Amino acid sequence: MKRPDPVAPSDDASRALAWQLLSEATHAALSWTDPETLTPGISRVAFALDPEAGPLTLISGLAPHTTALRAQPACALMVGEVGDKGDPMTHPRLMLRALAAFVPADDPRRATLRARWLARNPKATVYIDLPDFSFVRLVPQSALLNGGFARAFRLSAADFEA
Amino acid sequence: MKRPDPVAPSDDASRALAWQLLSEATHAALSWTDPETLTPGISRVAFALDPEAGPLTLISGLAPHTTALRAQPACALMVGEVGDKGDPMTHPRLMLRALAAFVPADDPRRATLRARWLARNPKATVYIDLPDFSFVRLVPQSALLNGGFARAFRLSAADFEA
């Protein structure tokens, strides 16, 4: 006998929570595929939910995830902080499958992304214009929202459309 | 001209920091490969550095990462919290490539792992003995320690031997 699916379809409350977790995030855990070994890698990346570009990161060409995303744009990211109290597994987090889309340095939209990024994090001035740094859009494909023990929801790409 | 490697070899201080990050962690971000699509997935998992078994997690058979690790044991995990202050990218974190080794339910060492796990997290009593929950050792293969902006160290499997 097949067990019932433990993951519920998305609803208004789970979409709102997913959006809130993305809006509040300043960093994310990013999962990528190592192009040499085809095994999983993981990194912490800077993160923002840009009002136009959606989930967005700014990464260095010296980082292994940059090489990996250029070779294989399929990736996954997780946002949602663990609080100080209680079982860490009860704090909500969003696991988002995404496709990485590099923003070319000469893309006319880059100036706006850059201005909004610096407004949120002025300290990025030090490195944002270094030639090996790139903005990368993390275009949602699907997601799993875990709102705590045994409270999981499946979201689709459509759930992330503004 | 090839640029110099931005990652330094491990030393006593970086090994000590890696060990400290693992010792303090109660959860980790886990990167795995989806066996159907061969694309990356990510999950938050409970975590402990067991004094005998090393990096250890306790996962549910209902979770997608459990199916994934059974099919493809190569994975990667990240530990290290982001503090309240400053640029989140300046807080140290360890990215560990590992091989997942499931601890069989009838393994004679399971009782000790279980007792130590419950001593650290008594709330796990609720689910630790459910039949689909498994202890999984995350056997270190190599690691990247990021101690803040432009302070990275490469660690080997030998660096994690007690």
C-alpha cells in the first residue's frame, strides 16, 4: 500500500510564507553540481528578492559555485533562519529549485539591480564592481516549503509569479 | 596567466575552526542529487558531531533527501550560523563534501548513537524510533572553510580524523 503524500499542495498561507522567507533573506544556502565530479556542492551566497528580477544573488568568479552554475544552471537554494529557541527543525524554511541566469555586465537592467543591491547592503560597494562578480537570477522552477515538523507544502513556478 | 589559487591549505587554526563549527551545529544545510532529474536538491537536516561516528544526521524516510542519499551517497553539507550583525557573508561556515553511510536499524552501535542524540535533543524522543527514521553518517571527503571575505581554506579527509 502506498502511503499518502506527506506534502500538501500550496495555498494562500503557504505562498505568503514562502514570499516572506524570500523577502527577509540576506543570504541563502546554494546547492549546485560540481561539473568535474558531477557530485553535489554547497555554498553560502548573498541573496535578495529583487522586486523586478526575483530571487537574485551576487557571486564571485573565484567561487566554485560560479564555475558550477555556468556549466550546469540547475541549482537549489534554501532560505529561512533558525531561531535561538526550540528544535531547529521546527523553524520554517523554503527549498527552491531554480535555474541560474547570469546577468551580463552590459545588460541595461544591471544598473537598477546594482542600485537596489547597494541600498540594501552598502558594504557590497567594496566588491560589487570587481570584474569577476556577477549578478545571477535564480529563476524558480518549484519549491518545497517546510513550515515545521510534518507541515510541508509543494509550490510550483506559478506560485512565484508576481 | 592563471590567477593564484584564492584558497589556502589547511593549518592548525583552520582545522580548529572547522571542528568548532561542526561541534556547535545542531542542523545543517544538505545538498544532494535528485535521482530522477540528476539536478541538485537542498534540505535542512538535524545534525550532530558524534564523538565516535563523526558528522551525523537523523532523517525521515518520507523526506526527499533520504531517497536521494540511498540512490547517490555523494552529498555536501554546510554548517555555521549567520549572526545578527554585519554582512552575512563575513560569518564563518564550513562546506563539507561527504559520503552518506546509513546506519542499519540492527547495527549494534545504534543504541549509543541514539542515547547521545537524545541527550543533546530530548525532543527527538517523539520520532527517533519511528521505523522510517535513520541515522546517517556523513563521512568527510574534503571541505572548504570560509572564515569570512577572502579567507578560505581547503581541508582534506585527513583533517577530520580524530
